[in-house]
Amino acid sequence: MSKKVILFSRDPGGTNTVAPLYEKLIEKGYCVKLYGKDVALNKYSQYGLNAIDINKKLNRIAQMDLYEFLLKESPDFLITGTSADDFTEKYLWECAKKLGIPSFAILDQWVNYGVRFSKFSVNELKEYEKKKEHIFLPSKILVMDNYAKEQMVKEGIHEDKILVSGHPYFDYLIKKKEAIDEKVVKNFRESIGIKEDHYIITYASEPISKTYNENDNSEHFWGYTERTIFKEFIDVLNQVAPKCRKKIKLIIRLHPKENENNYNDLIDNIHNNISVLIDKKLDGFKLMCASNLICGMSSMFLIESAILEKSIISIQIGLSRKNPFILDKIGIVKSILEKKELEEIIQRVILEDEIEKCKFQIQRGAINNIIRFMEEVI
């Protein structure tokens, strides 16, 4: 009889670590049950996968219910993502441990290493930092590289718990890049009204305000929010737009957790040489390929764009903590921390086309590594 593997995720980032495993596991003869929750369900559908909504299998998200769920499903192995503010994965690891089911959790970002395994959500980071206890742990935590492993150990998680696997989504992304047809990108541009004389800038937003329960006037955990950064960015873009020979198409790429109207009040006074599209449903991969420039703070969208060797800018004006952007930490892309520097960079990039394409070399083979690690256990 085939070994049974349950895959589960809730956050978009977690879904990107789990979804690429599905077909490979099926190909290797495993019986795979794919479960998701909330925004993960739509994310799975973008992969062409039909995930089962775990909410429909439970009365509530509680340890007792998840224990009964795993008892009934009786998998040989559990693989999950991690979440910023949801406890489903955490409870699944605990219940799996009680039932003797081995489990992996795959990290998706170089940030918030320890809090994902604590009793706190990301919006309670200050409380977590007072007492770093990791009471929810899977059998093993799989991370992207040795840097991530070092940071996990610094947070107090024992190195024996951590395996360096690489990032499954990066494997998926590179495979898509190698297969992409320029005609597909051209058709995508035309489908969203982009013309030959358009200069396309994508602003990769993050749900910072929502995650940390902040507004424009409150204290900011990072020293900024997606809105304060956008205000600085659009102010500079308005100055450059009249000098640009091309029409500027600004695409605000919302995070799945953001409200659709998050930027409505900030785009009222945009220069007439800039047209704006706010979206969260466009194919992210095609959007990266179609963009001339991708701006943001420290999101995975920026990192993915770097892997595709796109021109990127990390803007973190107001940053009051250690820089969370991995590409800054390893010296590949320095974040912009001052408005004057942003003005100089935007002018050089748009008017003089001087920016270099990013080159971020990543560890490949993550999907095979994860399955190999699993097979060493079962």
C-alpha cells in the first residue's frame, strides 16, 4: 500500500513551499492529500491544484479537533508551511507528535524565524522578544540556506531540529523561467492594457499595517508601513514622470491579505503621465517578467524577481530595526533608507536606464531534498 502524505498550508508564502511538492510526490507513488485554509485555497488554484478546505472537515480550529482529524486520516507523514497569525500548522505539529506522525515545517522567508514556532502571532513580536519560547515544533524545520539556519539557532531553536533543503518555490520559479515564451509575456502585457511605449513599474505591497494592527499615525514596528513607503515612492515618481519620454504604468501588486482599497486615497494626485492598476489576482510570474522595474520593501515578491534577474529596488525609508531584507544582508541589493537616495535612484533608473539586473544565485534541488529527507524517516 502507498504511503500517505498530508500537505497543508494557510499563508500564501507557506503555500508556495508546499504546492511544488504535490506532483513530485504523486509521481513517486505516494498517496497525497492536499489541504488548505483561507487565502491558501486560491493560491493552490493558481497552481492548478484543488485543495480541500480543512475548515469543512472540522467544527473549529482547535487541538482536539485536529487530533481527531489526523487520527481519522492516519497519514504516514505531515508536511506544512508556517503562518504569521494562524495556529493551524502549530496545532497540527502538536497533534502529529502525540500520534507518532513525523512532520516537517518548511520556512518560506528570511524573517520572523522563531515567532512562527511560539505561542505568539507576528503582531505580538514585542511579547515574543521578551521571552523566546518555542512550544510548537514539528519533527524538523526545513530552511532555505545556511544563513536561515544560523538565524534559527540564534533564536534558540536547536540546530538538530533544522535541515537545509532550499526553497521548493525557487525550483518551480526557475523551471518556469526556463520555459517561458516571450509571446506569453507580450500577450500578458496586452491583456492588461500595456502598450509598447509604456514603462512598467510594479510596487510589491505587503500587509504590514494589517499584520501589526497599525495605521498611518500609529507607532510602526518596522518604522514604516506599506503606505508610508508608497507615499515617499509616489512623491518621487511624480517628480520624475514629467521628464519621462514613456508613459509610466504603475501596477500596485496587493498582498492576498490586503484590502482592495488600501491605496485608493494615495493615488488621487498622481501625475497624468502615470496610469495606475491596483491588483491582487494577476499572475505574479508573468507580472514579474513583464515589468521594467519592481519596487517594494522586503517581500518575497522582490526576492523572486531577483531570482528572475529583474531590476529591483528595496525601499525602507524610516527603518528602525535590523533590515529584514535578505538581499541587503548578503550584499546583493542595498535597501534605500533615505528619500534623497530614492530620488537619485529613480531618476537614474527611469530616465537614464542605469540600473543593473539583479543576480541572486540560489540553492537548487529543494523539492528532491525535502522528499529525500522525508524518505529517510519513513
